[in-house]
Amino acid sequence: MPVLAGKIVPALNLAVCWEPLKLEVLLERVTIFVDVTMGNQQVTYDSLNLLGNLNDCAPELSIYKVNSIYIVGFGSYLAGLIEGNGTIVVPKAERSTKGILNYPSIQIVFQLKDFPLCQLVQKYIGHGSIHKKKQSARYILTINNIDGLIALVKLINGKMRGSKYNQLILLIKHLNAKKSLNIIPLGIDTTSLGTNRWLTGFIEADGSFQVRTSLTSKYPRIALSFELTQSQITHYGFSMLPLMTLIADFLRVKVNETRRTSKYPQYRVRTNSLKTNLNLKNYLEQYSLYGTKYLDYKDWCTILRYFENGTHMENLDAIVKIKSGMNQSRTIYNWDHLQ
């Protein structure tokens, strides 16, 4: 992968320069550790035959070659990212009432501080434009050219798990009619969440690693949790309950309703015990995050170790210090994890 090293601040007015790696030039043989149903296995292949051999022996790896870069599980990660913070737009008419052409598009929203990740995803897809959303700390990656949409559809087809799959079907029908293609919708991914990076992408979009401290009461308390929230009903009128229930069952927690009396009620999934926090950690240690949430996750894991050892109250000062630099309080970002 490209090296995005160094420290950057939230403004992120910088150029991220890198050259796609030629894997077949750098390596004669490639070793990949594969977690399959029969246990951990080590697979070694000649780099020139990497795709074909791995697709034959372990198709669940989902290895894609994009811009001469081999990416393990990129389609599942991208599907989760889109389902968490993306939109698939398919126009109902070719032109608007004013005669303006309507274009289909896939848009993915990134926080301002995740601009390097936004650029990285754009590079991997090989298409799309990035613009900053007005009056918002957000960047939007938009893919609306036909070749880009075809490439993106091929990456996420068969990898989606929620109701946005309905929009994907409409997009596939549009592309098939527009370009006389025969792309076949591959259905909803019904494999366990623990088999690929879909949940990583979904967490990247909407996950939050929380540390709560109560220091002013007679008996100070510390709580460690992870949260995922989604609107109960999507923009297209579908319920998010089945998808949130799928995530909750995987983490061994429950789905709760929040903001019930508001205009936009939500579903929330939260880990709030040592066991459920460890369930999440076990997954993310296998399928790591790529954006700034990775930094919050590592700090969160440091505090989690105190809970595992039963020493969290003894290390209250250290935990408070770690918390002060997490989430919205973070001002310096290190992207070494993208090496």
C-alpha cells in the first residue's frame, strides 16, 4: 500500500503524492495468512499467478487488482463504507423538467480529517472527484462517469448486506441498458460478518469509540464502549432494523431505539461490557480500520487492557489523559498505519 506517513492537522491542505506499487515487480512470491473455515492457513503463491490461484483456493478472500495494486477484501470494505455513509443515486428520468441531463452516481461521505483516506479510496477505485461540502466538515467522493460506476459496481456486487442493495440493483439495470451490458446482481452477502471487511467499512463510516468518566461523584466511575447509530428509516423508506440486528447479534448485544420522539429516530448498537468490547476487538484486530478511527481504536484498546487486567481504577489519571486526545479532541493525526 502507499505510504502516507507523518503528522497532519485537520485543515489537511496538502498534496498526498504516491505511486501505485507494482506487486509483481517487488515480490517473486507472496505469503498471505488466510482465516478459512478449517482454521488459519498459510498460502504462498507466485505473484504472477496470485489472483488466479487465490480465487481457486479461497474465493472468500475477495482479492481485487485495482490500478496495479492487489487489495485484500477491498470490495467488502467499500460496500460497508457505502452502506454506512454513502448514497447510490439512480435517476428516474434521463432529463429533468428543465431539460438537464440526470446522471447516476455513487457518493461516499468522509469527515474532513479523513481526507487522506478519501484520496486513497479514490485512487483505488481509479475514478471519481472529491469536493468539500459547503458549511460542513465533510468531503464527498462522487463517482458518476459510466466507466467508474461499472468498476465500482463490480467491486461491491455481492458484498452488500442492507437495503441499499435495492439501489444497487437499479443502478445495475441502468448500466446494463445504457451500455448493453449483462451485469448480474449477485444478491445480498449472507456470510458471517466475521468473514470479511464489510463491518470495518461500516464502522469507518459511523462507528464511535467512547470513554466515559465520572470523576466528581463520591465514587468515580469509568465506562468503555463502542457505538453505532443509524436512522431507523433510510432516505428510500427502508427499515435499518434488520441490518442493525445483524451487527448486534454478531457483537452479542441488543439494538436500542434512541430519539424516539424526534423527527428522525435512530437505532443504536452499543458494546458496554468487557466481553462485548473484546468481541469487537477480536474482529478489528483481524480486519483493521484505515481512517482516523484507527487512532481512536488503538487508544480505546489501551484503556481496554486496563479493564482486562482489572487495573482501570488504579490508572484513572492515565485513562483521562488518553480520553482527552480522542475523537473530536484529537488535533494531530499520524497515518503510519496506512503504510
